[in-house]
Amino acid sequence: MERLRYEPFGERLAPGGEARPVSRASKYLLWTGTGLFWSLVGAIVLARAIFFEPGVFDGFSRVAAVAKALIF
């Protein structure tokens, strides 16, 4: 009888013979998708840094001060 292997969460692991080799196109698609994702993350962070306005949250601080005065 063959011994079955399980991962820590109880999922049955596939025997080593069932694994198919990953195609070259699949690797390139994964690299492209990953690169696109991190490029978008970098662009968003950079845009936030460039277009940041320091006074945007002044209104919130006034509301917080009023709320604090009402509570305490």
C-alpha cells in the first residue's frame, strides 16, 4: 500500500510522478504579470509622493479636535 502525504492543513499532496513540467510560455506569462503588478505599485506610490498635498487632512484634525473637546 502506498503511503499518502498530507500538508499541514490536511490537503493531500500529489505524488511526484504526477507533476507536469511548467511550460516556457507559462513562466514568461508569470514574469510579465508579476512585473506589471509591481510596476503599477511603484507608479501609484510615486504618483502619491509627487501629488501629495500636506493640507489635505487639516479638516480631519479640526473635526477630531472638536470631538475630543466634546468627549473630554
